[in-house]
Amino acid sequence: MPRRTREGDTLVYSTVAAPVRASSAAAKPAASGAVKIWLEKKGRNGTPVSIIRGLPDDREALAALATRLKRACGCGGSAKDGEIIIQGDHRERIAALLEGDGHRVKLAGG
């Protein structure tokens, strides 16, 4: 099956379809049982985002929690692939809200 790539827009041919893999980090809960809140800037033009990982992988509950966190922080974000992304560095505010819900929280990365 021919496939175009962005580098030089050359054709790449493959006889075997590549298997689709789920992200192993998103599928597994945190090893310590704690919810981890990461600060990332890399790959986002220097704009910081707070990423919450280690929550149960229930799509509806994740989307509802993301909506609640976005309203509390007054910013945008999304919930996908088992993690919540909140625009900006709001780690302390998110940690306080999650601890109020009974989660163990660790600040990581940043």
C-alpha cells in the first residue's frame, strides 16, 4: 500500500499493514496508585500545559472531570487517550481539586 510522508513527499511502499498500538502509558494506571500531574512545554511552541495521568480509564467520567477542571481553571483543554490536558500551568489548583475528590496526587515533570 503506498503511503506519502511529509519529509520530501516521497512514496513509501509496504507489503504489511502496521499494527495499531495503544499507548501503554495511557492504558496503565500510575504504579504508585497516585494521580500524576505533569507540566509539558516541549512540542507546543513553549506554551505550557498541565497533563493529568493515572486516572481510571472511564471516558465519560474523564470527560466530566476535564470539564470541571477547565471551568475551575478558567481555560481550555481536552480529555483523550486516558489523560486530561489543561492549557497553562495550573498544577497546584488541579492538585487541590483532585485531593478534595479523594485522589492521591503527585506533581511531576517541570
